[in-house]
Amino acid sequence: MADIADFAGEVIEQTVEHALAQIPSYTGISATECAGCGELIQEGRRVAIPGVQLCTPCAEREALAKKGVRRL
């Protein structure tokens, strides 16, 4: 018979799986210009995140928009 610890473990596992699924995965060749604003994407960002399409400020704005933040 399952007890509360078993149920808690299942909830934690589901929460972690959901959080990991929300992390974007990039593949391919990184863009040199941001798809959002057209500015150059720094080389360090392009190397660190293969396939990146957005500069840091645009990526941060997109992440906030996904969380429901309408403006800064």
C-alpha cells in the first residue's frame, strides 16, 4: 500500500520532468544576427548555445513573456 511519501515522490518526479521539458534545446548553426531585433549576437553566446537565434535581451524578454509578464 502506498503511503504519503510515495505520493510525494511521484509529485516531485513529475515536477522535475515538467521543468526539464521546459528548457529549450538548441541544435544547428547559431545565427549571427538576432531574429528578434536584428542586432549581432555575441560570439560567446553563439558558441555556448549551439543554434541560438536570439540575443540575450530578446531571449530574456521572450522568457518573461512565456511566464505571462506583459511589460518590463
